[in-house]
Amino acid sequence: MRKNNYFVIGVMSGTSLDGIDLAYIHFSAENNYDFEILEAQTVGYAEEWREKLNEGIDLNEEELQILDKNYTKYLADVILEFIAEYNIENLDAICSHGHTIKHEPQNGYTLQIGNLPEIAEYLQNKVVCDFRVQDVALGGQGAPLVPIGDQLLFNEYQYCLNLGGFANISEERNDQMLAYDICAVNTVLNYFTQKLGKAYDDKGQIASEGRLHEKLLQQLNNLNYYSEKPPKSLGIEWVKAEVLPLISSEEIPIPDILHTYTIHVAQQVAKVLNNNKESKVLVTGGGAFNDFLVQQFKEYSNCEFIIPNAKIIDFKEALIFGLLGVLKLEEKVNVLSSVTGAKKDHSSGKVFAPKRV
């Protein structure tokens, strides 16, 4: 029998390595999945884990299996602490994205660690996870997965723009959802900010004090990815192969790099918007707190950029992975072929239940 109410924990770890986002959510299935985020928390990564995850792309198969096993246990411990801290008792499932180590859809491969079946045993709870693999097997990009949530939960906006490790956008056009990655954001900005001994550029302050490097801006805007048509998606592999070597090829002061790259992001985002003043753009993800970046959006686009409350900014992806889990439990479509390029819409993810003694 279909449930009317679901209480789930959505769990998300992004490529920017800011930490693990956890959101305890109530969904009302009888009312178009109305939601309430009851509790939410971000657990920052210790430097040791940040290094392990950053270096994961270079590991061999055996080393990756060890990392996956260790990360699954670590992730379960983080979730258990969250449950204990907020005294969560009413829980239908834990819906977890895991952490992307490799994303090569062009090779039919994507890997999110932390999704081993053991996680259900550690948590002694039903777990819905590993949402991307099935889509890649169906010929899709395995990304972005958030648009189904944009369609169901945030359909009052013309565009939903998320600014995390990468900028991705979704919109409904001709009764069909379209979405794709636009460009890298925090994966690049944080990389250079960390060279100055800071985890990130708070509010874009350092970037705002830099100067524009015209040649670099032109080179960035000429990257081949931007001329490709959707469906398309980006991974850290692209950043390391295409973006970082390009920026590092000349001796440019870091404030100037941050300034120039921020303008590059704003210009790439403006390119995909219709620039109509009546077009509302919901802006979420860590980049929504970057005042200099948001200012550049307004400089290069006529759209109205809406910054929601902090819970939505910080936990929208955790919220939507909670929704993906609920849709999977109901065996409803949670991945859209119009977005990923897969052969068909489908209900993706694995469901693990603990073995009861």
C-alpha cells in the first residue's frame, strides 16, 4: 500500500569536498511531495578525508575497493551521529548519493563510493543509494539527477541554478525537463583559494579585489565543452585535464585568477539564460553565498536571481536525493531521459535493507 507520508534522511557529498550534507525531511506524497526540512547539518571533512577523496581518482582498482569500504563505514558513522544528535526515531529510509570518485559516462562508467550494501547493516535501516550507475548503463550521462526535484518541488522558477563544485541548471521547455552542467565553479575557485591557505573565498572577497586577465578569460570561454549540445555533464577529470593546466600555464596572481574565473562562470551562465527580466532563477549551492559571483550574474544577465533561505541553499541537493529515494521506494520515475540522454525514463537506485536477526 502506498504511503502518504515519508520521513527520510537525504545525504549528499559534492565534488567541492565541503563536507557531507544531511537533511531530515518530511515528504507528503498525497500533496505533490510537499516537504519540510526538519533538521539539517553539514559535517565538514577532516583534512585526512579531503586528501583521500581528492586522490581517489588516481587509485587502482584494489585501492579503490579499500577506500570504498572505509568510506562506507565512515559515512555510516556520520549518519548515525546525526540521528543521535537530533533524536530521530521516525525514519522510513536513508537516501544517500555517496561521493563521486570517477565520472566517465563517455566510457560507460561512473563510481560513487559509500554505497556498499554493508551501509544498511551499519545503520540498521533501509538505505536507498547509488542513483547514477543505472542511468549510465542505459546510455545516459548519469547526471544531473536533481532536475526531477526541480520539476516537482521548485516549478515556480523558470530556471534552477545550482552552484557547487560545478554549475548545473535545469528548466522546463516544451513540457520537457532539460538540464546539464554549465561549467566548473567551486572545484576551481577553491583549488586556487586553498593555495592562499584558505578553504574558500568567503563571499568572493579575494576575487573582488583581483583584476581581469583578458587573455585567460578568452581561453576559458573557448574550451570545447561549451560548444557541445546537451545532454552533457562534467567531472573532476575534465577540470584536471582542461581547466587547471590552462590557468596554470601563465604566472597570474591568484586574486586575478579568482576574479577572471568568476567572470567566466557568470558569462557561461548568462549564455544559457534567455535574459528576460521576467525569468526567475533560483540560485542554490555554496556559490549562492559568493556575493561577487552573484553580482556578476546580475552584470551579465537581465534575469531575476532569487537567493532562497539558507536551508534551501545549503541542503537542496540533500533534499532532492531524499526525494529520489522516496520515488525509488514507490517505483516511480526519478531520472529523466530528456536530461541525461538515457534510453528511457527510469526509477534508479539500489535499495538495501538490514538483515534482521
